[in-house]
Amino acid sequence: MNILMLTNTFMPYVGGVARSVQRFVDEYRRQGHRVMVAAPLYKNTPKTEIDVVRFPAIQHFNGTEFSLPMPLPGRGSIEMKRFEPDIVHAHHPFALGGTAARIAALRGVPLIFTHHTMYEKYTHYIPGDSLRLKRYVVNLVSGYCNFCDAVIAPSESVADLLRKRGVNTPIAVIPTGVDTGFFRGGAGSHFRTRYSIPREAFVVGHVGRMATEKNLEFLARAVGKFLRGNRTAYFVLVGEGPMTREISQVMDEMDVSDRFCPAGLLEQENLSSAYKAMDAFAFSSHTETQGMVLAEAMAAGVPVVALDASGVREVVRDGVNGRLLVGADVNQFAAAIEWVAALGPEQKRTVQDGVNRTSREFDISRTANKALDLYRNMIAEVARRQGPNGSMLTRTQRGLQSEWRIMSNIAKAAGSFLLPPRDYKDDSLKLGIRSVFSDQ
């Protein structure tokens, strides 16, 4: 099978979507499929890549770490055309998402979209952030879903939300898997030695992008409170971003900075060792579609303490493989970490069994096979639905129809932006979108 993936973030950029795409690409290729990836060009992009098409991009868009790809006609477009994909898989609805829709239409092949991100929770990166802008983004993304042949939701929570927002395209729940063997094989003792962490210390860890939307000040205060009550415990932080300084300041304020280890970005081989050095993994984000780092931690055998949220509740089971807390209360979160630290030998074995069972559920071979089954089903369905599609006239008609859908979707979303603003909270935002797409 020839699989074309288009994504606005990809390696060497470090982020959840980039890692998700890379994992599926690696597994598909391992199983004998050919995969081409279209992605932005980064300053430190490898000079030699196999089946990767790079587009020029605006680096550090609006002062962020993101790059905005510019899908201009050129050599990349020619390479994708020669590739002759059997299926086109978009990982973003914007920028290269439009390119994906056009290619799928012209080729007469299925268009699949993975809803990786709660985009309306990232509008603070755009000038003029407002409730109107959030509503525009929700409508634009939901409309994009509705002209795809299938949508992949990384969790059941996201699938439910999309249905409430009026998405009527078939939705398959397929989380990003992890290489469980890789994360199981880390050298935790070496990591502890490198960062001067005593062998007997209880280590709380976190891995991720240090961004405002990840609720990291709360996490720092909760972990800091735990450290103040456990004088031999340490906190390991893996990743980089604007919140790193704020977290460090909280550690100073709480007088636990001597047991705070900011490891920064780590190479893959060191990342598995960082996980293995942890005794508990702490997670407080409310913006995830899937907490991929939670599955990574459990693959390394680490129980998780997290706040209940979409993409989290599908991984963490309270009292089974860690603690899942309703409500962001610093004292309760610190007490939940203490619960893990205080587990007796028998309780610890029971929780470890739960961690191992969850890890097996998220193995990349299982999740990739689910996605490949979806591809095959959609290829057969689209072929049955449209019949022969080889004539130039037919391809032109499909291309024009695709352009109309893209422009119509933008116009409808813009119309929702111009409606009088309503003072709605998340729940009304989730449920109040259906009317925009009632005629689809």
C-alpha cells in the first residue's frame, strides 16, 4: 500500500503529533508498506531523508516554536504526484490539510484525518484570541472532518466530542501506540547516576512540552508540596518550553529546588532511561486528545497520577494503574503521589500488573494494524462508491468539487465568527456547534 501523510509538524520538531506520525510511519514501513511524508522544512532538518517531502515554512510562527508550512507548487508537489498514493492521511486541517484534500480528490482515493489536537485551546498563540476565534476554529475543524472519508480520534472522549459538534463522517478510535519494548529497556540506574539522584530516592517525573496550556504551574505546586513532605524525593522534568522558568521559580519558592532535576530535551535512548528512573509519573494537562506520554510511562512500568480529562481517562484507571483525580486540587494531587509512594509490596504488585496490562493495549503494532484495517476498508468503500475514475474530466470535476468544499467550509466558519458573541463555557461550546453544519 502507498500511504501519503501530510503533517504541519514532523521530526526533527519535538511534539506529540510529530512523534505520533513518526511512530505510525516506522511501523507501516516495518510491515512492508511504502510511506511518503509531506512536512515543513526546519533549520535542522536532516540533509538526506527517504520518502520525505519538505515545504518551505515560516519558522517560529508568531514567536512560538511552531513552523507554518507554505504548500507552494514545486518539486514536492511533483514528488507526491509521482508517488501515486492509495490513501491520503492528513494530520492537520490547516495548511497542508488543504493540500491533502486536493490530492485525495484528484487521485480519487480516500482522505483520512486524525484529530490530534483541541485546536480551540491553542488560539492564545494567535493575535486577537477571543471566544469568536475559538468558535471559528471549532467550526473550521468540524467542517474539515465532514468532507473527509473517515476521521481517526485518538480517544473515545474526542470521538464523542466530535459527534456533539456535528461531525457525521465515520469516526474510528485509534490511539497512537508506543514501542513498548523500547521503553521497557531503559537504564534507570544510569539516568539517576548522571543526575546525582540517590538510588533509594522516590522520583516523580514529567515529560512533555513546557507550554502554558499544559497546566504546569499547578503540576509544579502539587509536586512541590509532595517534595516538602518527603525530604528524600526528587522531581525530574524532561522537555523544553516557555514554562520551564516558571516551574523552576515555583521550586525555588517552595524551597525544594535542590531536588529538582530539569533534564531538558533528551535523545530517544536517554528518554527511555529517564522514564525507567521514575517511580511515579505526574500529569495535569486538560488539553490532550491522547496523553501519549502516559502510555510511554506505563510501557516503562511507571504508574501515573493525573487529572481527569479527555485523552487521559482512557489510559489512567484510578486505583488500578495509578490515580485519576477529578478537580484540580493541589493537596489532593500531592496526596495521590503520596498514595503511590506508600504502596506496600502486595499493592505495588497489583498496580504494576495494571500498568503492564495498559501498556500492552497501547503497543504500536496493535494500533497500527487498526489504522491499516481502516485504510483497506476505506479504499474498498471509495472504489465502490465512485467506480472508474481514470478520465481527465472526472479528475477535474473532483478537483473543482474539492476546492468548492474547502472554500465553503472557510466561509461557513467565518460566518460563525461574525455571529454575535455568546458568553459560553466549554460545555456549550461543545454542544452548540451542530447548527452550523445542519445542512451537511
